[in-house]
Amino acid sequence: MTGRKRFKVEAADALASLQDGLSRHVTPCQRAPKLWTDGTAEDAVLAAEMCQRCPVLRECGDYAKAARERWHVWGGKDRDCLRTGGGAMSGNGGMSA
Ligand code: SF4
């Protein structure tokens, strides 16, 4: 399997796991999504903290890592490449990402 194909398979598998979790739980970001996507740097820090109480924290972080998400807060980490300098992530996720 090529690297690109492996990336797609891993991202699809991680997305399926995340979607399964989201079908069974209400997450903090579902209640105030703009905090995760359209907020300031301070909002992103707050969102990342709120992620720590999310029932799908691990699945979300695994998906973001597999899909190489570069925008918004996922899995307890600010992945916005403009805020984080193009790759380094802030937040205290405790995730493997
Ligand atoms: S861990 Fe993911 S699903 Fe949970 S609140 Fe954070 S961004 Fe939303």
C-alpha cells in the first residue's frame, strides 16, 4: 500500500470511529461550535480545555492526527496552523497526536 493510500485508509478508519462515538454522545463542541472554529486564540484555549471532558476525546484526536487536520480545535488541541506556526500544536490534550 502506498503512503497516500495508507493515509486515506487510516483517516477513514479514524473518522468512522469518531462518527460512531458522535452518534452516541453529545460533545461540548456541539453545544457551542463557533468556539472551536471561529474564535480567537483565547477561545481556542478554552475550547481545548473543554475537550478534556469530551466522551470522544481520544477518537477525535486520533482522527485529527490521521487526517492531518490543520484548522480549528480537535481532540483537545489547537491545530490552526496559522496560530501554531504551521504544525506545532498548542493545548494540553494528552492525546497521542
Ligand atoms: S474532543 Fe473533538 S468532539 Fe470532543 S469537544 Fe473536542 S473537538 Fe469536539
